[in-house]
Amino acid sequence: MQTFRYAVPQVAVHWLAALAVVFLLVTGTFVLADLPNDAGKLGNLAIHMAIGALAGFLVIVRVVLRRRLPAAPAAPSDKLAHAGHMALNLAVLLMAASGMVLALQSGVFDALFGGGALPADFKDFTPRKVHGLVSRLVMAFVALHVLAALYHQLIVKDGLIARMTFGKK
């Protein structure tokens, strides 16, 4: 069976975005959330913010590439898959936006670049509440995305995962 494969840039951006999002979810949940808001947190915040901005940028690049490069033939579950991808992309963009607004409102940029102090608690800021809630949505969407891919690979056996791998077309 001849399988459609996405273009190399699409595959590369997909996997880079996936790695960035997983890294951000894991470190945000299990590292940053437990660190006190003192100078020792600044390096971790800087990394989190840089990779968060990268993740948001990569999602935008993915959308642009998807519109400019050939589309895959429609699968039977294409409408559901499209809705899932849209939800995941929008949630990641909302995460990036809420993180940026949180950094601006809370003075993180001043703390990183101007010697200011971090707030006592980020949870006092509305964008932090949005960021936390949307992070749980992103986790759910990522889990559904992985489960759907495994369903196609192991149950339907339609070669869908091969579309997002490197190799010959």
C-alpha cells in the first residue's frame, strides 16, 4: 500500500512542536509549580518561556505549512481528526498567549532582565489560572491525539502514523 507522507518540513515541525509541548507540560507541572518564586526559579522560567514561545511559533508554522503543502487524502475520520488538531493547536496557542500575558503582568521580564523580583505567587494573576486550566486541556488533547494514532496503528492498521514519519513518499 502506497502511503501519503507529509513533507519533511511538516514532519520536522510536528515532532519539534510535540517535543516542546511535552517538555513544557512535564516541567511546568512537576518542576516549576513546586519551586519557590525566588531568584533560583529565574533560569527555569527563562527556559520555560523560551520553549513556550517556540512551541507557539511552531504551531503557527505548522498551520502555514499545512495550508501551503499538499494535503493528505481524506481518511474516514477526517472531520473528527481535523477538529482534534484544531483544538490542540488552539489550546497550545492559548497556552503561549496566556504565558506571555502572565509574564508581562507579573513582572517576570523585569525579574529576568532588570533585576526585579518575582511575585510571591503567580496564582494571584488571572492569566496563570487560564494557563493552568488550558495546560490540563492540552494534556487531554495530547492524550487523545496519541490514543487516536495508536488506534489507527494497532486496530485499524491503516498506516496513518507513517504519514508523519521521515522516509520515501
